Amino acid sequence: MERDRALSVNIPAGVETGTRIRLAGEGEAGLRGGPAGDLYIFVEVQDHAIFLRDGKTLACQVPVSMATAALGGEVEVPTIDGGAP
């Protein structure tokens, strides 16, 4: 008998597309009462609207006015959690 259920899966920081996460014993029931198989989650990281990713490095482009670039100053830079410093 098939049943649907939800599982909570911990996604480690820095995970990349193609990473395989194994959930032991969460797969199909075993044959003849044997142990259940494993469930594999294949990760596909979505693009972000602001940040680019290069390995473990995050980057974003921030516009800087000519005056700030020439004379120095401060600009607000967004953070990955949605805030600005």
C-alpha cells in the first residue's frame, strides 16, 4: 500500500547542485519483510536574484556612484539573509 508522508531533511551549508543526500531506511519496504531501502535526495540549487555563487564564495554587484568611487564613502550591501548591514 502506498502512502504519502513528509520528511524534514537537513540541507548542509555550502551544498552544491548534484549533491546526493541519503536517508537510510526511508525508501521502499524490503522484500519478504526485509529492511526498508534508502531514500536519496538529489539537490539542485536555484539561482538567486542578487547573488552569484562560485564554489563557497558569494558575490553580488553593487552600484557605486562616481563621487563615492573617487572620494570614498559608504554603500549598503545586501546580505544573503535579506538584510543590509
